[in-house]
Amino acid sequence: DGGITQSPKYLFRKEGQNVTLSCEQNLNHDAMYWYRQDPGQGLRLIYYSQIVNDFQKGDIAEGYSVSREKKESFPLTVTSAQKNPTAFYLCASTLRGRGVTEAFFGQGTRLTVV
Amino acid sequence: GQQVMQIPQYQHVQEGEDFTTYCNSSTTLSNIQWYKQRPGGHPVFLIQLVKSGEVKKQKRLTFQFGEAKKNSSLHITATQTTDVGTYFCAGPGGSNYQLIWGAGTKLIIKP
């Protein structure tokens, strides 16, 4: 079955650590996205990528980094520079960029700082 | 920058009552999409509206796109417990036409 797989489902980070969240899709979609969702809030865009080896900052990119070395993969690193990383992180993909086709989401990763 | 405002933030209804959420964009949209997020889950695509004045139905859900393509609504008739969740609208915008998301409306069924 085609879809987006995020791992891990739950992640605990110590203060000062970098952690990497995995996102893999087998939908052959060009565009991929990372969103952050805080309790009771909407989706805020962290980074997006419309093609391999290219990505753009979203609204809240500070303290995060990404790579897009393969079409299928778009990992997100939450660095120690992100002061309040506890949140629900959602990866999504669309067939094309530019907001014209539906977004498919992974199951999400809940990150908690301990 | 472009914004998509969505109201209300929460709506408490008795099971069987109707529910409506509204989205309003600061600019004209080429399309608007609606998603549902169940508690603890991820957003799932419901529908996309493209044409001015378009109305689409999915069983008890009715989606409308305004004539000026700046506003949209989702109406659920006779809510059921399976309707519980947060409903988001989203439209393309910004310098790279990325999806701009409304803040969502949480549907809560009163016990």
C-alpha cells in the first residue's frame, strides 16, 4: 500500500540533544513538508521541498534542519537550538507543489523533551 | 501575508445537532481543501473545491466555496460520535503557493 511512514511514533529528547525524525513516502510525490502542531493548535510549516536536493524554510524553521537526498525521504532534525521542541510533528507529501493537490500525512511523531 | 481565518475554534453540540465551520481568506483562492483530524490522529483529506459557488456533498457533509472564492464552509447535518475531531481548511498561498492552513474547528459532542 502506498503511503507515508513516520518514525518513531514517540520520541524523548534530553536537553541539548539533536534528534532526527524520519519520513519516507512511496507515493512517488514530488513535494514533501514538515509541520509542527502544538496542543489545540493548527499546523505550522517548518520546511518544505518541491524537488530532490532543494528545500525551503517555512514559517518556523529556526532550530530545525532538513535534507532531501532522495525523492522518497525527507528527514527532519530538531537541533538543540530549538528551545521548545515538545510538539506533534507531521510529515506530508503532495503529488506536485504549489498547493493544487491533496496532501497526504504520516501518522506523526510526538516529541517530548525530558 | 496571506491568512486563512477559521471560526469557531470550538463547537460543542449534542449528538444529532448540526455543526458548521467557516473559513475566510484574505485573498482569492484557486482552490480550497478540507481535512479532518481525529483526536490523536493525523489530518485526512476530505475534499477540494475549485469553482466559484461550488457546493459538494458527502453524505451528511456539505461543502461550499464562495462566489468570490475567498470563503468556504463545511456543514455537518445530524452529527454523530464518529464526526468528533478537528476540521481544517487550507488553501494555496504565499510566495510559493504552499498550503495556508486555517486554525481548525474542534467538534465536541456533549455527553
